[in-house]
Amino acid sequence: MKKPFVILLISLFIFVLSLPFVAVYTTNTEVYGLACFLLGWAEMKGGGIAWMANPVLFIAAFFLLGKQLKISAVLSLIAAGLTFCFLSVQTITVDEAGHQYPITGYGAAYFLWIASAFSLFIGNIILLRSPGKTSEPI
């Protein structure tokens, strides 16, 4: 199996693994990773720009598959950096009525999301540093 494909599968697995877990704890409720992924685009003010790590990650994945490793590495590093912007967010919208509650903690989904971005970046660095072919015999 080709190394870029394996790296992408690992990153994607970690990303999908983050979705069913709690991402954010608030004073009254918990927000799960899937809700953050699907609705995060709605909170682009302040540290909400962190949600933009998702499309940047997917673009980096396409460049990885297209064997544009340097571009993919830069984009995945940007995505990893964007994930940390979420730490500056003080409140989060928890329902469709727009109620916001202060964030009191971060759950496993948040840390898995960060790990997904860093795994793609580290995989790109490994590929850039490895000599020769990017595929192995089965």
C-alpha cells in the first residue's frame, strides 16, 4: 500500500474517531464532536476561525494524494495551528435558539481533532524526508 494513502487513512481515522466523543464541556451541557464539525462554521467570529482547520485539512489531503507533499505539509501545519485557535473561544452556541454557555473544559474529541491535523503534518514530513519511492510492496 502506498505511504501517502496510509498516512491519509490514519489521519482520517483519527478525525472520524473524534466525532462521537465530547468536544466541549459547558456549564449546562456537553457539545459533541459531530455537532462542532457540522455547526462550527456558524461561529466564525473570534476564535471560531478554528473551524476553518477542517476544509484546510481536506485540501491538504487532496494535495497529499496528488503527491504535492510540500503544499500538503504547509496546509496541514496551518490546519494544526488553526485547531489551537479554539482555545481562545470563551463561549459556544449549544442549540438552534442561539443560547451560548461558557466553555469549562475540552473533551476527547477536541484533542483527537488536533491529533488528526498533526498526524497529517507529521506524515507529510516523514514522506518529504524519506528517500526515493513513496510506495511499498504489499
